[in-house]
Amino acid sequence: MKLQALSQSVASALATLKLHPRRVAAGLAVLLLGTGVTAFGVAPLAPDAAQLPVTEVVEQVQALPLAPQADTLLTHRFNLYRTEQTRSTDTADSLLSRLNINDPAAAAFLRKDAAARSHIFGRGTQTISAEANDDQQLVKLSLRWPTEDLNFFKRLVVERQGRDFVSRVETERYNRSSRLVSGPINKTLRSSFDSAKLDRALSEQMVGIFSGGLDASRSARQGDRYSVYYEVLEADGEPLRTGRILAAEVVLAGQTHHAIWYVNEAATKGENRGGAYFNLDGKSLAKGYLTPLESGVLTSGFSMRMNPVLSRMTAHKGIDYAAPTGTPVRAVADGTVEFAGRQNGYGNVIFLNHGKGHTTVYAHLNSMAVSQGQAVIQGQYLGGVGSTGWATGPHLHFEFRVDGVHQDPELMARVGTSSGLSAAAMPAFRQSAGQMRQQLRADATVQQALIQ
Ligand SMILES: [Zn+2]
């Protein structure tokens, strides 16, 4: 009789499973509950559990009617979370299927929604998270991506609202953590970074930071090495991009160079707020300004010249560097993107505001990697050289303006920034620098331990 009741229970459970295949796990739990007449009791784990006697406790458990239990489970909804990587070849269907979501309405929404289409599909690999209900229906989808701004990232959210869906793009502040990388310098600092496959943003920053006192293409000696302690910008708990270098130590050709990022709170107020790189003596490493191209031939200076497009003498308000299309153009100093877009003669052009009334202009670009309002740091990649606008061939037209007046960019390098910290600022700086060096050394210790 009992066996018959049990087989009935099993049959009804199986029927439930057939009706609701999504609830296989829950159904199994029902089966175990319904048939569970045995419970095992094991003595609490003592120092050596294997040596202890195992007591089996057999207990009669009242088998509850199954149908009410199944009904309870049916009304008890639970959501499932899953994270996947998007692929450039993804369609709404292929992506949802990898996320274990079977929801034609969601697929239809992703196909027609402009925000979802532009941020999810046809892009590189991105991390996407989904929340689904136990009917494999989409509840919420979210995806994050970095902008060039070091403070904020963007998040796309697609969310169920009744029978339909809504999407929105949010701007959110990063969480910051720090990380350390180090390694030997085999040939040159630059080639070592390349072979270590370090983030391009990191090597660009290093070159920018040390450009005043260290030749990144200089040949290394035995024992040369680098350590870089930098910020990682995290979005919803996932590292999304490389932030600023906080401290670096480079031993090149036997000489040790340090760079410590330090915000001198007392001296930096309002518009000039921000930090700078110093060596251990508190001397600024700022070269003032970098050149906009790492290398390039200066073909036209700042003066009156025959305009090649208008065929008459005009004042050339900048300088031209000839370089192949796509050559990386970099920010000459920290600043904010005042404009990034198309302007007649300039073609694709970027205006950077560096504070203190200083503006730099990068024209005829083939591509632009930044957009209006973004903060950029010295050495940051802005875009590629091109020949958009009034240009006869690929070149970078570069301008330097002070309070709106065009200045000779070749003199720009001499408009230095701060040279060093005041005696009053030194104690706080030394303390900060000491902590940074400890971070760099902690890594050296780990490296030593690994070698031994
Ligand atoms: Zn020009």
C-alpha cells in the first residue's frame, strides 16, 4: 500500500516535471522529500573523522502529499544569474541561448532596440550579465564598457517591464583598486612592455611620465628591470580598464628612475587640481608638454607660408608633421576634451583644454578615440593621423593657444609647469612616496621568492 502511494507520488512528480522541464532540480527535491524515509546522522567532525564510529540513524518520516508541495514550488519563483562574454558574431538568439534564456520577446526587443543593438552587437568581447526567471525568461540584462574618462564607465541595462522591455544607458563612477606589474628589461623599456603584453595605456603612460629624463628606446643592461604600481578601474566588481600609474621604478642602463604620482592638496585648487609625477627628491618629472607625435617630420612651421590649398600666402597658425595615415596622436599634457568632431578646414579635429588658458588642437585626423567632455592624461592616444578637411596628404596640423592666441608650438615645450615641491610640502610627499616605494618593493620581494 505504501509502495503504491509512493509510485503514485513518483508518477505525479514526473508529470509535473514533464509540464515544467525547467524545474528539474526542484522536481528532484520533491522526489527526495516524498520518498525520503531515511535520514543519515553523522557524528560531528572531530580531529580525525575517519577514526570515529559512524552512527546511522534511521527515522520514519511522514510522507506529505506531493501535489500541494509541487504547487508550492510552482508558485515559488526563483531567478537565475549568469555571466557570459559577447562575441562579435553574436545575434540576439545566439547570445540569449548562451545565457540559457529562451524568450522570443526578449530576442525581439534586443533586435529592435537602438541602444541594445549599438552596444551589444557587432562589437568585440564584452562581459554581459543576465538575470532570468525560472521560465528562462529574461528579467534583466546588463553590460558595461569604459569611456576615455578615468572617472566614469557606461552601463547598458535592459529590463523587463510587464510584458515588454525597456533599455537605458547609465553613467557610473568606477571603483578603484591597484595592481603591480614588473619584469626584466631585455632590450629596451618599450620592447619589454610590448613583449609582456602590457596594456597599451600603461606603456603610453610610462613613456609619457619618463619622457623628460629617460630614453625608452635606450638599450638595457643585464639586471635592468621595471616595476609599475597602477590603478585598475573596476565596474560592478569587474576590472574594466587601466587607470593611472601611481608609482614606477625603472632601472635602465644601471640607473634607477622613480616616478611617484602625488596630489599636492595645498597647491592644487580649483581648475589646477590634480597631481603630478615627482622623483624621490620631490622634483617634478613634468617635461611641460610632449610633442603630439612620438616621431614625425616637421614639414611646415609657425609663420607666413604659401597655403597649399588656397595657393596664397596665409599665416600658418600651427605646425604640420608629416606622418603616415593612422600614426598615433597623443595628448601633449593632461586636459579635457573641449571639442572632438568635424570642422570644415580642420576635418576631424580635437581641442584639448589644459587649464591656465592653454589649448592644443589636433587636426586632419583619420580617427578619433576621445569625445567631448572627457578627461585625458598626458601621452594618451587621441586618434590617428589622417588627411580629413583641407589637407593635401596625411599629416597632423597642431596648434598651441594661450588665452585664445595662437603661439608657436615649438616654444610650447619651454612653457614648463611646476618644477618641484615646496619645503613645506615635502614631509607629506615623503610619507606618500615611502608608501609607494613599499608597494614597489613588495613586488621585488615576491619576485625574489619566486626565483629562489
Ligand atoms: Zn597646418
